[in-house]
Amino acid sequence: MPDIPNWVWVGLGWSQYGWLGVVGGVASYFYSKSTEPRFDVRMFVSKLVLAFFVGKVSSEFIPSTDTYKSGYIMLLGFFAYPVLAVLEVKVKGWVENYNPRGPP
């Protein structure tokens, strides 16, 4: 069996929770397509990319000691679009209200 380079292990460790998000994204894509059986490659790939992003980012906020971390990540990947919509509204509000110099 050939030796696997260290950079492969580092890459897998870095992307582990992103791939769990992708599992949720795949489930979401096929669950929502149960009423519309047409497969669209662009929509499928965009859902996987967003699910990877949500899985990777959310993994940084969930403690590694949490027993259910993997399950949370897959659920967040499943709900990637609504999660990003909520984050967009909340972060936009936070940025608009941010005043580093104090009250005007």
C-alpha cells in the first residue's frame, strides 16, 4: 500500500465538516426534487458548494466536544439556503448598527 502524503491528511482534516455539509446538501437536493424529477447539474453543484460552505463555517462555532456536532453539520447543510438567508439579514443588521466611535 503506497504512503499517503501528509498534505492529503491535512486537506481531509480541514474539509471534513464541509463534506458532512455536502451530505446534507445532497439529501436536500433529492428531497426537494421528489416532486420535480428533472435533474439540473448547475443547481446540484451550487447546492453542494453552499452546503460545503455552511458546513465548514458552522463547524467553527460548534465545540468539538459536542456529541451531536456531525448531525448538526449535516442538518445545516440540508438547510443551507435558509441558513444563509438568516445570516445575511443578521450580519447586515449588525454591520449597519456597528459604530466604533460611539454614539453620533
